[in-house]
Amino acid sequence: MTVQEKSFRPARRIGAIGVSEILKIGAAAQRLKREGRPVIVLGAGEPDFDTPDHVKAAAEAAIRAGQTKYTILDGTMELKAAIADKFRRENGLHYESCEITAGAGAKQVIHNAFMATLSPGDEVILAAPYWTSYADMVKIADGVPVDVLCREDNGFRLDAEDLERAITPRTRWLLLNSPSNPTGAAYSAAQLRPILDVLMRHPQVWLMADDIYEHLTYDGAPFVTAAALEPGLKPRTLTVNGVSKAYAMTGWRVGYGGGPRELIAAMAVVQSQSTTNPSSVSQAAAIAALSGPQDILIGRREAFQRRRDLVVDALNAIDGVSCRRPEGAFYTFASCAGLIGRRTHDGMQIDSDSAFCRYLLERHDVAVVPGSCFGLAPYFRLSYATSDQNLRDALDRIANACRELS
Ligand code: PMP
């Protein structure tokens, strides 16, 4: 061990954050692949489609036009105009440019918001199961994540009474993600209403609406965002979105938010002393995505809906597994309760969802993520953002793996 290694001491806020189980599974899957095993990874949080050609062309043109310098800190005026137009056109939400921010992904926007608003001990209510990064982002900002469990028999949606009970004088935010990673659950207007009614009674609680999966809703269900449904909440709502999932642009790193100008200004302060503007070239690409032809979204949504049905039907045909049909995103969150207590033929006991996922990976070359990583067991999350053929092969393997248990 070198002297430098000995004297390294991580900050307290980092110590509170464990190495994510998801990353461990990803690393194990990569190791097996390197050893030559035909592992199918159903863990991806990104569409397998390509970024549209007109978006790539806009980025190339931006480079040639010399748009390669610093831009306005939280987005060019052109990008903010494209975002304002998107909010108006698709969500019926009106934001001025001073009420709009752009960062390096929705993730940075959420991080900025927590850093700008949380003081030590401030609480953020998270509807569990949730995207694991939420809790860690709250902790990095010295806040306290408060989990409220969303039961499967409530469609993995937050119950208004449970929310009311979780609110304390320290509550600063409720973070709501519809459609949800990891469950795919989405809220209709009628399902969202009682939650917003609770928030209307607690003026100290702000709402962060993570709409990143907005364009991935199925069966013709209209997407609903909170600030449009309840204009009374708009002055304390941050509506978060981005181009990653809708336009298959995860690597470009552009996300955005709309909210009250004081919040947006405070978020700009955080961004000004960390990353400054999102990539100038990516901003040009995001303008093309938001303002260009939108028909591409329809075909992709149909492809995802077909895959969802393929996955849900195949999972429900497996003895010991059950899966509700999610309304959106590209994940299924299936129960493996019926498999707990069974044994592999060489005597390994399936005593948890983690054990089941380990067994799937190590013996059957399929990587999925245990529900316990997201705060609800015994479940597993399967991402269907991969080809139909990969999905069919993986589901055959999962079915075989379950049949071998006794
Ligand atoms: N919110 C949710 C629920 C997500 O699943 C993700 C990506 N996994 C993000 C936000 C972040 O998206 P990005 O930073 O790529 O815009």
C-alpha cells in the first residue's frame, strides 16, 4: 500500500453511500462475458435504438459552425426556447426562460435541485421501489431519504394516506417518477389527484416530478404531469425531463427542468461551481430532438409495448413468478415470491431475490436486478430495452432455470 493510499480518507457523505448492488451485478456479468459466457444482460437503463439521424446531423453542423465554446451556464437561449415549446406543446405548461434549466442529464438537474435546497436533516419522500440513485443523491446533499412503500396491490403507486403519514415539518420534497423505474407504474390523472391534494395541504413540501419516461406509456394511456394537473402546485414543482430515454440519447447528457425562477437560479449556482454548461454540441442535438419530427417516438413506443407484452406473458407462464403489466417505461418488476425456499439441483437454497438473481446469472447466463436493490423484495427488475431475439432467449433461460428448482 502506498503512502497516498494510506492517507486517503473519503468524505463522510461518501461513506454513507454503499457500492450499488446493480453495479456489482453489472461487473459480474461483464466478467462472465469476458470469460466467454453468452450472458444476456437485461439490466440496461437505456433504449437499444440509435439516436435519430437528424439529431446527429444537427450536432455535426454545430461543430462545423463553431458552436464549441462555453454557452450560457444552464442552457443556450435556443435550447431553453425549444424546452419551453416542448413543455407548452406536450404538457400544457408555460415556463419563461428564467424558469428553465438544462444540465448534463436529468440526473444533474435532480442533483442540482437537492444541492440547492436541502440543509442537513431535511427529508425527501421517495416512493419505493425507486431508482436507486435518488436516495444517494439526497444523501450527498446532506438530506435524509424517507421511503414510502408502494404496494403491488396498489399498482406500485403511492397511496395518498401513506404519503400524508410520512410528511413531517422537515419534509422538503416528494419525488414522484411516472412512469417509474423500476416498476413501470404510471399514474392517470385520477390516480395522481389524491396525492396532489395531500401536497396542497402541506405548503412546505415541494414536488419533483421526474418525467424522464414520459414518451414510453402504453395502451394509449395519456401521460399526465403534476404541475399541469394542479396549477396550484406549479409554484413549488420542479418538472424534470430529458432527451436520454425518449430520443435514445443517453450518452449526449442533456436533461432539463422547469420550475419557479428562485429555484432555477439557485440550481444555476450549484451548476456554475461544478460542471458549467452541458456540452454545447449536445445542446444543439437536443434542440433538434425536441423541435424536429416526433413521429419516430410512435414507432419506438409500439416496439416497446410489443416487448412489454412478450416479457409479461412469458414471465406469467413461469410457475413461481408473477408480473403485473406495467403502464410505461421499459422495465418489468416481477415477483419471485413463489420461488423462495426452493433449491437448485446442487443444493443451493433460493432464500432471497438476490440469491435468485445470482443463480440466474451464474448458472443460466441472464442478468437481472433484484428488487431488494430498489427497496422491495422478493422481486426482480428486467429491462426490455434490448432486441426481441435477446428477450426470447433470455426468457427461455429464465423459464428453464425456474423449472430446475425444486
Ligand atoms: N430518472 C430516472 C427514473 C432514470 O431511470 C434515469 C436514468 N436511468 C434518470 C432519471 C437520468 O437520466 P439522464 O441523466 O440520462 O437524463
